[in-house]
Amino acid sequence: MKILYSKHFPPGNFGAINLFGIIIARKDYGRLTDAEINHECIHTRQMAEMLVIFFYISYLIEWIVRLIQYRNMFDAYVNISYEREAYNNMYNIEYLKKRRPFTFKNYYKKTV
């Protein structure tokens, strides 16, 4: 997995973002941990399953739905099914070896 470091991207309090399988991390955030890299690798697998474009479309739609539901940008973000799967499994470095395809769908109804 390729990791690029940037001064100004991603914005806000985000330390890293995965765009089309490339991780972009803020320089001032520091080196990413193995768990954070694993989190982004989970997203890369999700992207592959959703043929990339459908991942981004469904991610945005779900974020909008969660924003209406929670009326808070951060709460909307952490309750997106893709994020729930990635955060719940980021410390399990073996997760992707045993993960079944489309596992993120199990997180649609669950919320924080």
C-alpha cells in the first residue's frame, strides 16, 4: 500500500484518507500505526468489492443519511457502515485474511 504525506491534506482533524487505494496522511500527524494502515487496507478491500466508484457513491449517500439521522458531522462519519467495519477491526491485523466479501453490510443497522 502506497502512503503519501501532505502538509494540508486531509483537512480538519483527519490524520489520513484513502483515495483509490492510496493513503494520504498529514505530515504533522506523524507516522501511521499498523492499526491505522490496517484500517485503510480494510477500506481498500471495500472499494475493490464495490468497484471503487460505487464505494464512493454509497459512502456519500450513507453519510448524508447518517447526517440527517444524527445531525452531527462526526457522529454521521463514525456510523457509516464502512467506517464501523474498519474501526471495529483495525487492531486485528489478521482480519483481512479471514474477512468474507461485503462484510460491511452487517454494519448498516448497527450504530455507535
